[in-house]
Amino acid sequence: MKIYVNPTSITMVGKAWEIRAKLREYAKTYHTVADWRSDIHHLSTSDELKQD
């Protein structure tokens, strides 16, 4: 499974059961997908997330 994060969207590629499992995993931490997206974009602008 792959997750692509863009400034305006998140794209999840994989089998349906993999995507559902990943969404359930993220649901334990984030109440909505918008919360998850804003946190990901916050991390991508900080030093915590390094890009290759």
C-alpha cells in the first residue's frame, strides 16, 4: 500500500482491505480525515519529516 500526500489531497493506493485497515488505524488518532491531512501538512513543513 502507498500513501501519496499532496498539498490539496491524500491518495491511498492499495487493496480495499489495506486502505480500510489504514483508515481504521488513523481513526484511532484523528477524528476526521481533515484533521489527519492538516497534521500531515504541518509535519511536512517542520523539521520532523525529512524528504529525500
